[in-house]
Amino acid sequence: RGALLLRNLLCLCTMKQSSLCLLFFRVYILCNKHFFCSAEASSEKNGGSIRGINKMSESRRKLRQLQEITSSFTSTCDWENGSMAYVNSGTGSDRSDYGSTTSQPYKSIKYAVSQREPCQTIYIMEGLYKNTYFGQSYNHQNTISSMNGVSDLIITNYENDQPVIMFDGPGAFVGGSTSSPTTNVAISGFEIIGPNYDIAYEDAAANRLTDRSYYKGRGVAIWAGHHIHISDLIVHGCPGSGIRVNKGDYVTITNCHVYDNTWWSPRAESAIVLAVSEPADEQTGTKMYLTNNIVHDNVNKIPYYNPNYAWDYSPIGGLDCASYPDCETGLVSGCPWQCRYGKASQDYIIDGSGVYVTRNSDTYTNGWMELTGNTCYKNGINGLVVHRTHRCTVRQNTIYDNGVIPRLDRPEDVIEDWHVGASGKSRQPYSGLTLNNAEDVKLWSNVVAARYDDDYAFVQEVDSGEAAAVIAGGNNKACRGVVDINPTNFVQTVENLSICIPEAPSSPPSPAPKYVEVFCGDECHLIQWPYDMGPSYMPGSDGDVEQICADLCDERDCRAYSTQYDYRKNDGSRWCFFYKETAEPSPVSCASDPFNVGGCTYLTKEGRFFIRPEDRIQYNVLDIDPSS
């Protein structure tokens, strides 16, 4: 009865009954508890909208999410009580007595990072941020911030601000090495723009052998480190990769929009890359995540060049290049294309994809990678590639209309100036999802449409012998293109292109969905996750039930929600179930991959399940395996 009284008093508070409101707060102080008005009272007060009281501000919610992300870091930071610094390019000053308040912020991100304290959050406020020496050189080495040795740090946008970062050198956030790694770092919440749009093809082609920094900068490039979380970025216009991590472990790149990158670098770049990863421990579970990114229009327009290649060396093809004298003199006619790869005489383009994990099989000796929920289109070669990398789960990716690099047997409708650099040889006939010398791969629920009917939509490549069979998979669909996957029944060929080709966004979308859906079959209720049962709504007449439940989840103690058929009404209505943020699954066996662990789920009718991306990662919430 006491709880009900407080609940009713709070409702009166929202109705502007001031005397009872004062009484409520007195009781509240004594009881030290939170109670909330019913949805009906809130709806009446707000003109029918379903909205709770004391709704957490977006900035506080974002900080909480980042704190949850960093809870998996190896540091002992108390992020909630850690120090904060602020940066404002317009009103700030790079002085040691500034930075601790929004009224006296630092001016530059570089200075803020250099003055960092352990376990600090640096907030970037609205404004335009450029590297030192911006616009004054084609070959300077100034970044927005060096990441060498940076640890125990969050760099994110302030509240709902939308800061823009522009660079014209090596990149925005660049650094980390074996001796000075980047560890326990989160980067989130702003737009990064490189100089692509100001570069002409003839200038980039002239730079190919001189290798100046202006023509090869990257948005985020971490060269060594672990426990790195990169999220909610818009990265575009970078001559090289948009986001890349080498020699990393426990790396997450999620909810980023990465486009118009890799145009002018001669380094055979791809948009989002994990390369030569190295394990930080002996754990064997999933530790590397590339999830829910939108990746498009990332195209190599300059042929690859590597000044370290000897004239008789080639990493592809297995030819004895020393037996071709014309290769030594740099001639094209008497030197096979394989022996010209990476040399000054290369006149073709066969590199550059959207999501790309590469050369990890020799270095990443334990642990899995997950590539999930990415949308990849209009990239240079493939949309998604697992290259010389073992132990990967590839699921629920949407891949279409890649293969922008010309095929010589398929004339382009519009000839562009950079096509001359791709005129010596066709690209490979792949423009979808490629597994290249990859073992222990799981392939679930991907949809792919190649650019042409005779391009490969799904393909396995191997240097010699027979490609290793995909160890688990199903529900993959190829809407256009050839399929070469073992076992063959893991991919179904369909004729309906709309299954694979959604309506592409006409403008950069918000890169951060609050909730992602997990396929749960007919067992969509996590019975062992503490939950509250909410109202039920009729689809159509009440609105979008999934969105209503999502809005209610935002206002509650909630990390995930499901919608389920309301069998009491039996009229098509759907319940909202809210899975609590403040309570852990019990038993502990249901805290990882719960839809595929016995006893964790309950049968539902017409159910759907949605979870915050960071919680899906933390609890390893995978699609239900229909075969299990």
C-alpha cells in the first residue's frame, strides 16, 4: 500500500498538485526509492504520447552506455566518478588551467589528450576541429591526436553536439605501437572528414610513387593495442582507410557510417580493416567485433604501389618473376601482371573492399571474430572479405552492388578519369562476400547481390587444394551472382532482388541504432533474464508496436525488450517485455548466447527480440540456431 501511495503521489506531481508533490518528495527522501506514473497518466498529461517522467537525458544515457562498454576493459577505472575534460574549438584555450569545465574548455583535441588523466572522459563540444598546419603542406605529420601510449580514456561528443573533425595529413586519431600500445580506449560520437573531395585524380596519380601524407591519410588508425571500442562515427573523405586496427585484440567497431574513403591512397586500402591481429590473452571466445556499420562508395582509384617490393618479388600468383627480364626494366608487355603487382608498372586495380579482415591466421592464434549486421554497397571489389583469417562468424550482413572497379568485358555507362589506372586488366569477378584462405567460418543469414550475374556473390578461394568447408551456417541468400560455397546448401539462390537490395539512404543516416534485432524463432522470451511485463498494443491502430516498446525501454530499467502475442486479448495485440539492466541473468549459463542454451528461453508466438548493441556484445546474444 505504501508503494502504491507513493506512486499515486508522483502522478499528482505530474498533474501540478504542488502540496501533494511536496509531500511526495518528503516521503521520497525518507524512503529513498523511485516510483513512476502509470503509462495512462503520463499519456493523458502529454497529449497521448507514451512518455515517462524523469527521462534520462541523451548525454547521460550515452555516458552510461560508454561506461558499460568500458566495464569490459582491463583497467580498474571507476568511470562514473572519473574526471572529465571539455574541448571547444571556438571558445577554448589550450592552457593547463583550462579544460575542467564547459565555460573554460580546452581548444584542441590534441592538447586535451596530451593533458589526459587516468580514467578520464574527454567531451568534444560543437565546432570544427582541424590538425595543426592544416592547409599548409602536402606532407606534414600532424594528426588530430596521437594515440601512442593512450590508455584508460574515453573521447566522445558532448551531450547532443555534433563536432566535425577535418584532417589533411596522416589522419585524425592515429598511433599505437608494440612498445607504446593503445589500450582501454573508446572513441565515439563525431564526424571525421579527410581531403578526398579536394583532390583531383591527376594529382593523386602523380603522387603514387612519392607517397605524401596528404594522399594517404586515415580516419582512425590504431597500429597496436587492445580493448579498443570505436562507435557512432561518421567517417568519410579519407584517402586511405576509414577505420583500421592492426595488431589488436578485444576490438569493437560498431554503428559507424564509413563512406567515400580509400580513393587516392596507393596502399590498397579497404574501408574498415582488422589486420595482423594479436591475442592479448588466452581466451578463445569472440573478442573482435565489426557490427552494424554502413559501408559504401569506398573505392581504390589509384593502383597499388609498395616501394619495398623487389622487382622479382610478387605476393600473388606463385610465378618466378626473376625469369622475366622485362620485369626488371619495368616494362609492361613482357612482364606478367602478377609480377607487376605493387610495382610502378601496375596498371590495374584488384584491391579495396568494404569490411575486410586480413592476414590474421598466422598472428591471431586464439579467439573469434564476428562480422555482423553490416550493410556494404558500391565498394571497389567486394562488400565483405575474410582474408587469411580463421575463426569468424559472418552473419546478417547485407551486401549489394559492389564491384565498382571496372571489368574490361563490361563497359561502364559512365567513363571516369581514374578508370585509366584500371585499364590494364579486369578486376576479379567477385563483388559480394569472399572467404579467401579462411578456415573455421560460420555463415548465417547473409543476403548478397553481386553487381553482375556472372560475378560471384558468395565464393571461397584458396591458394591450393580444396577450400575448407564452412563449419556452420544457413539462411544465406544470393539474389544475383554465382555461388561457390561448401557446403552448397548453406546458400540459397533467389530471384527477388528486393530481398538483398534495400533502398539505399539518400543522405548519411544516424549511425547509431539504439537496439538491434536478434533472430529468436519461436522462443523469444528470455525467461532467465529478470524482466518486467509491460502493456500490450494493437499494431496499426496503436502505432508501431516495436517502436512503442523501444521508447518505453528507453525510459525504464531496460537493456533489451521483446514483443510477444497477447494471448489474453487474442486479437493480434502484442505485449512489451522489458529485460532489466540492473539485474544479471540467473543461472549464469544464460548470460552468454542465451537463445542457444537450454532452459534460458520460453516459447512465444509471433515474437521478436531487440537488444542494445553493447549488451548484445557483452552477453554474446546470437541468433537462435534452428538446427540445435
